[in-house]
Amino acid sequence: MSVIENEGCNPEFRITDDTRLATEPIVEFAIGLASAVLTAAAFVGILLSVGGAITIPLGGGISIPDYMVIAALVLGNRVDSDADDQPDANAPRRREERRRG
């Protein structure tokens, strides 16, 4: 029991613990970022190979290459902006603060 109680007071233990606490979030962020970039690259690669081009019959015909990638980006931005339009519980309080301030 005395070994476990003294372990927290050991300077090497504190240094090791502080180092772990400082580096763990950075490593998790880097792994998450790498995962997101690789997933996006694979997704875009698949859309590029599957999508092809679309021709819109206006005048002489307008050809849009890789239209699925463009559609995915537009749809993704639209979904994100729709999520921002959702009401939140703090909106009335913020409006009142703006009116006062």
C-alpha cells in the first residue's frame, strides 16, 4: 500500500503524467485529422471515377465534368447551413442581452 500512496508524490511520476496529459490531445487531434483527410480523399476519388460528366441541353449543350463532386460539396454546404438555422434554447436570452446592451 505504501508504494501506491507514494507514487503520486514521485517527481518522475508527475512529469510522466503531465507529459501524457499534454501530448494525448495533440495525438488524438492528429489521428482524427488524418482520418478525416483520408476519408474525404477516398470519397472524392470514388465520386470522380463513378461520376463522369453531365450534359445540360441548353443551346449547344453545356457539359459539366465531375458533377457528382460538385453536387456533394454543394449539398454538404447546404446541410451545414440548415443546421445553423435550427433554433437553440439560448436565443431568447441572447436577444434580450442585445436589446439591453
